[in-house]
Amino acid sequence: MDSSFLTSTNIIVASTCLVSFLLMNSRKGKSALLFHPVTISRRRQWHRFITSGFIHADMVHLAINMFVLWSFGSAIEQIYYPHFFGELSTTKYLILYFGGIIVSSIPSYIRHKNDPSYAALGASGGVSAVVFAVIIFAPWDNLYLYGIIAIPQILAGVGYLIYSWLKDKKSNDRVGHMAHFTGAVWGFLFTGFLSPDLFVRFAELTLQGPSWL
């Protein structure tokens, strides 16, 4: 097999798709991996901070997360991290992604560790981290909404943060908006602190504006 195919991103996508697909209709299987703060707190099942990222609610949830991860994760793993960080870039990428899954769940753990009815699943926190890691490198590159509508990544990112924050405050659906927000902030800050000059570079690129102006 071509070794270029065996990237960390492809392995994560393939394993997440496999586990999610196998457990999609298995309540028992999902319950063993779910992010369930009460169980984590009472039984010290800390692995749920990670395993919850390998299961998804349905095929649409899975497909969106994995397509975005594959698109942005490939850019981070094969282009941006190796170019800017060189040695151990793959290890740093794995910390970025899995750290995003863990860190994004912390607010929900604190908020719901005494609420037996709360549970969460999905890789959205890690995916958000990867997307915002790309933004720090190329703020004005276009992100294509629905694969068609071009939006500068920095504008899409700001809109995403505002939307996630406001939706979390309303708390009127079952989506983990704070996990999205926290994962995004983690991805941006973690990447920046790997080389603090990136914050200066990001500010300069942002102030320059898009090349088409």
C-alpha cells in the first residue's frame, strides 16, 4: 500500500467511520463509549473523553465531521505543521486533534457532572480545533460552505464562534455548541503557542486583508 495514504488523518477518519458505523444502531455499544459526565465522575471512566469522539449520532453527523477533518486535517498534517514546525509535526498534530476532543468536553463535564440525563458524542471538538489551526496560518484563504459558497476563513471562523456562543447560551437544542467553541479556541491557541511568532504573523496577515481587495 502507498505509504502516503497511511497518514494520521486518513487513519483517524477510517477508524472513526468504522467504529461509528458499527455502533450506529447499537445503544449498548454507544453507551460504553459516550461522553457521560456522571459516569466519568462516579466511576472514573476518563477514557470517555476520547472514545466519545469515535461515535456519532447518525450518518450525516459522521459524514460532515469526517469530510471537514479530512479536508483541513490533511492540510495541517502534510503542509502547515511540517513547514512551520518540522520535527515531530505528526505528534503535534495528534495532540491538536485529540486534545481538541478532550479540552472541548471539559466545560460540559463541569456543567453536567451531576446531571444523569446529559450525554454527548462526536468528534466536533477535535474537528473544530483542526479548522481553527488552519485559520491561524491562512486567515484570508477561502472556506467553501456547502462546497460552493466561498467565505474567507477568518470571517467564517468569527461567525462560527459567535454562533456557537449564542446558541450555547440559549441551550434550546441537543448540540454541543460550547464544545465547538472550546475546541476552536484550543486549536487556535495550541497551534499559536507552538511558535508564538505565529500570533504576530496572523495579526499581520489579517490586517493586510484579502489579496483581492
